[in-house]
Amino acid sequence: MNAPFFKFGLFGDEASLIVAFVIGIGFGFFLERAGFGSAKKLTDQFYFRDMAVFRVMFTAIVTAMLGLFYLAAVGWVDLSLVYIQPTYLWPQIVGGLLLGIGFIVGGYCPGTSLVALATGKLDALVFVAGVFAGIFAIGEVWPSITGFTESSNLGRLTLPEVLHLPMGLVVFLVVLMAVGGFWGAGVLERRFAASAAKEEK
Amino acid sequence: MSSDSHDVRRAPAPYMNPYLAGIGLGLVLLGSFVVMGRGLGASGAFSSACAVAIDAVAPAHAQGNPFWRDYLTSGVGHPLKEFLVFEVLGVLVGGFLSGLLAGRVRRTVEKGPRISIGGRFAWAFVGGALMGIGAKLARGCTSGQALTGGALLSAGGWAFMMMVFAGGYGAAWMMRRQWL
């Protein structure tokens, strides 16, 4: 088997759009199944009431990472042909921080806002309008801030390279971290539920 | 829920177990890696749509800005014939189908009990705008950087993900009246 299929020319550009649509259906379906079409469910993460965002996200990361690592190890997938976005460290740190604040202020992230919109949430419609406004604003000033946006370009950089550890070991450490996180998430939920119950008395 | 006893619509089904939903999401992501050689995304589709809208209103202005021009020159013959645009259309369809099957499609506003609908809308707009700005600076959002970059062990993706949680937890106390 030679994968990624698209990179080996198994289908063309036009067909790739249909593939994109099908992948998107799967993506949207599981986001909604998880409850991520609800801003309440999403933001409960940040009040330790329901850590579903962390659980779903890290289960998905571990599943895809283990699958890809295995398929690459048996030689079915050429990892060098899987696109990894270049690291722009400082823009990503600042962007991530703004996005995190936007998450708790707005209630969604771009992907989940679309699922919320599709299931009738009017606040998601306003949120989507906000995303367009934000993109418009930064797109307009982009040429004058490239000094920052193009800074700290470290290229295609992975954690095994940063840590000077074999990829298999990093994969194992991420799995360990996720499992530890799942355990910790349950502890935090119970602790905050207990203190909330005490407050109500 | 008991107060809606005269509501003829069936009660929404409970959400899927988070670990099962995570495995489903992970397999979709893995499928995208294997079939396409790339992961998932969302904010890029918003940018493509934004660029096309600006180009329709003020073509010279759009072509004069490299940020918009990059989006206008991508795609299979048309800037909207883009992987992420079609993927995002699928997200809308998939989300709707799942919601429909679970009885969760209904017109409503998601908010805590202590904020007005107008207040919620104002924060939703501000949060969306912050999200748009952040996603462009970081060259991706929760889907493209945290989920995809996370699974690919991208250094920038992991740095981004840590900062998203830091930003969310950091601002949560200030936003408690909106949600709790």
C-alpha cells in the first residue's frame, strides 16, 4: 500500500474536493456527537465542570497519532509526504493565547461554531460573523505586521527533533500524558462538583 | 427538562461517551492523513470566503494585499474550490445529520442563566473576532493546529495548544457571568 493516496496520484484535484467533503461530514458528525455544538458543554471545560473537550481532543490525538505511527512503521504510509505546518513559534504562542481567550469569551472555536450553527444555535451565527470580522481586520493590516507574523520561522519541526528523543518514545510519552490527564480530569471534576455543592448549602 | 412536559418534540439524546467520540474523531483525522496526506482545518475556509467576498467588492484592493492574494490564487481553478472549503461544507452537513438523529436541532441561544441574549450575542461577536485574529496569527485553529498538529507531534502545534488552554483558563473567571 502506498499512502497518502492523494500524494501518490491515486485521484486528482477535482476528486480531492469530494474526499474533503466526505472527511468533513465525518468531522462534523463526531464533533456534534461529542456535544461540541453546545457552547455550554465546551466552556464547562474551563470551569472544571465537564472536561469533555480535553478527553475528546486527546483521545482523537492519541488515536490518529498511534494509527499514523503504526502505518508508517509497517511502511504503508510515507510520513515525509504528510504535510506538517511549519512552526512559527511566537506568532503561534500569541495566536494560541488570543484564540484561547476567544474560546471562553465567544463560546466556540471555528470548527465547533459551524456544528453549532448547523444545529440551530443563534449565538454561533453571531460568533461566525465575529470570526469573519476578525479575519477581515487582521487581513487588512497583515502587510504591516509581517515583521511579527513571519518571525521565529523554525520550519517543519517536530517534538522528537526538539527533545532529541526517538519518535516512538515521544509517542509513548504522549499516550502516558493523555492517560494521566484523563485520570486527573476525573479528579478535578469531582473536586469542583463537591465544592460547588458545598457552596449551595 | 421536566418543565417541557407539554413539548411534543422528543427529548434530545445524551451525548456520546467522550472517549468513543474521540476515537471516531481520531479515525477521521487518521483517514485524512492516509487518503489526503494532510489533516483537518476550519479557519482557512473562513479566510478563503473572506478573500472572495473582498475580491467581489474591491478587486484591486484584494489583489494588492498579499494576504488576500494568497487565498485568491489557491484552489482548483477557483479560490472556493479548496480542500478546507469543501471540508467545512461537510462539517455543516455532518453536524446537522448528527444533531438531527439525536433530536438536538433546535433554534436556541447557548448561555448561562445570568446574562441576557443581547449580552451573549455581544460576547459571541467579540470572542469570534479574537478567534479570527488568533487563528490567522497562529496559521490555524483548534482543528488545524491543536488537533492535527498535535497528532503529527508538530512543535508549533503543541505550543499553540498549551496557549489555548492557558488563554481559556486565564480568562474563565472574568467570563463566569456568561456561563455559570
